Amino acid sequence: MLMKSNTPSTAVVTTLVPARQTPAEDEGTPVSVKIRERLVAARKRFNANDNIAEFIEPGELEKLLDEVEVKMQGVLDSLVIDTAGDHNTNNTARRVAKMYLNEVFKGRYVPGPTITEFPNAEHLNELMIVGPITVRSACSHHFCPVIGKLWIGVLPNEHTNVIGLSKYARLAEWVMGRPQIQEEAVVQLADLIQEKTSPDGLALVMEATHYCMGWRGVKDLDSKMINSVMRGVFLKDSNLRREFLSLIPKNSSN
């Protein structure tokens, strides 16, 4: 006779663990996908004018360059350009990839410049203007050049950090070295300078030619865009604002 046991049976639960990619599988993943996944996991924005340097690991920028070259070659092929037979475009895909990553859009992929800050030991509190600084960028809409001049006005206080004049140009180059909209670019730069120096007042004026208007569209090279950002006392003191604007040379971009 069979005896029935009263001992409850033990259920076996199997937990499915996501399989990790093998080195071979990981090696086959495009580096742009890896960088994008890190950004998404960190819930970080990666718009055209954002800096993503902290999400790029050592050695990946060169791999990204190779990837962009392949994609750019596909664009040339789709434009029905015989890059194999045309000596002028034979290496264009590589040149364009290097231009985007290492030059005109470099501000997206590298950390910001090292800026040495000094205390305002002499308690300077007079208006200081830096400019014209030549700015080079590209519009986010068509990737056409945006070339112009920038002036920066700073009214320091005794607590303001002092930075070298050339550092303003380096900060501008870093911010402008991304696909940009001029209105947003000037605000980004103002935020950065405000963070670095904490002055009583900060003013920026940018004047630029947009080649998306001069090279295409209405094809008008004489039109320029001028915009400004005023912070602190420049917003409150109309006399100070007028002084800053009057000290900017007229027709300086000619």
C-alpha cells in the first residue's frame, strides 16, 4: 500500500537573467549605439548643441570617426558620386568625418577647456569688454556655416572670479563648436561665463552671417543676425547697458 506524504512539495523557481553580450558581440555593436545607450540610461539629453564628452570612453572617438566615415560614404553613394573614379572625392568621406568630429562639431565630443580662475584681489568693479571674438558654428537646420563676431561685457565685483582674456574665446569656441541656433548659443555661453565668474553683470552681443541664407534659400549674403543677452545690472541699469553698446565698434564685421 502506498502512503501519501503530507510534506508540501518545494516549488522550483527559475529566474531568467538577461544574457550579457560576449566580447565578440560587443565588438560588433556600433560605437554610436553604445554612447547613445549610456545617454539614455543616464536620462541625459543629446541634442545637437549638447556636449556628450562624459559619455565617450577612451578610444571611442576614433571608432566613431570610422563609423561616420562609412555613413558619409553611403551619402556620397546615394548622391551618385563616383568616389572610386573621381580623384577629387576619393577620400571625401574621411575628410568630412574628421571635419565634423575633430573641428566644426568638436564642442560636442570633448570636455570644456580648462579655465584657471583667480580671486579679484584688487576688487575691480569697472566695466570690462572682450571682443570682437570670431565665432564659427553651423546651423542645426542645414549644417551650413554661421560666422560672426561676439562681444562680452563683464561688470565684476569683489567676489568675482577673474579669468584670462583668451579664456573667453576658448569658452566661446567650445560652445559654438556644435550645430547651433544663434539665439540658444549665446544663452548657453552666457550661462557658462556666469557660472565661471559670478559677476554683478554680464552682457553678450553676437552678430553673424548665416550661410543657410547666403548659400541656399534666399541667397542673401548681406543679411546678418544680431542678438544679445543681458544679465544682472545690465538689465537694471540702462546707462550701463548704453555704455556697453556704445563701446562696441560699429561695422566691425566689415
